[in-house]
Amino acid sequence: MKIALGSDHAGLPLKKEIIKHLEKKGIEVRDFGTLSEDSCDYSDYGLLVAEEVVSKRFDFGILICGTGIGISIAANKVPGVRAALCGDTFSAHSCREHNDANILALGQRVVGLGLALDIVDAFLGAKYEGGRHARRVDKISQIEKKYNK
Ligand code: RB5
């Protein structure tokens, strides 16, 4: 499994911890920045990771900013991205099972480290169930097609 990670300055410390956590489990990761604590724009890193995920170069993305909101909004502008901002483990596995989410977004200023790592594990450990959910996810793609001409 290959994971693309990105954050702004406000999500940098949590991103580093998540990378350590995933590497310990033998999961391949790549950090698409930011790499410094200098103030930067979450939208740039949301776009970078979104493009890696929709191109299928990476299986999933993990994006972190202060709240997780800005970076998930940015990523969700890329057709094919289903980025889910999660603050609990139930949402983290449900967004995989029901929504086929391909990017997990986290807010470093919102969740503590222990919970954040549990959310990551819940997200990566869950599988899309398809079935009745497929129709709904397909309708999301249809909305993208309608507005991306
Ligand atoms: C940066 O200060 C902060 O605005 C950003 O990380 C994020 O929370 C935006 O949604």
C-alpha cells in the first residue's frame, strides 16, 4: 500500500508522526510537503496529493492542516477525489466502507496524536463495501461531470 501525505505548516508536526507510525508498519509513504514550518497555503498541498491519488500513483492520501477543513476542501475540487475530514474512528472506517473515500483529512489543532493515529489505522484498515453504496458514489461522479465541462 502506498500513501501520499501532505500538509501545511499547521499540520506538519502531526504529519511527521503519522509518517513514523506508517513506516513502522512497513507501509510505503511519500511526503509531498510542506517540509518547513514557514507559513504556506494548504491549497497547494491538497492539490499535489489529490493529483497523486486520482492518477493512481498512490493508493490513498492523508492531508493535514490546522482544522483539516481547508486542505480537504481544496483536494475535493479535483475530480475523482473523495476526501473525508475525520475527527473520530467511526467516521474514518465508515468513509471507506460507504463513501469509498480515497483521502483522509485531519486537523492537527482538533485531534490529539493518539486519536489521530487511531483514525489513520481505522481508515486504512477498512474496505469499500460497494453494493447499495456504489449507486450513491456514482452519483457523486455524475455531479462532477455535470460541473466540470
Ligand atoms: C493555517 O493557519 C490554517 O488556517 C490552516 O491550517 C487550516 O486550518 C485551514 O483550513
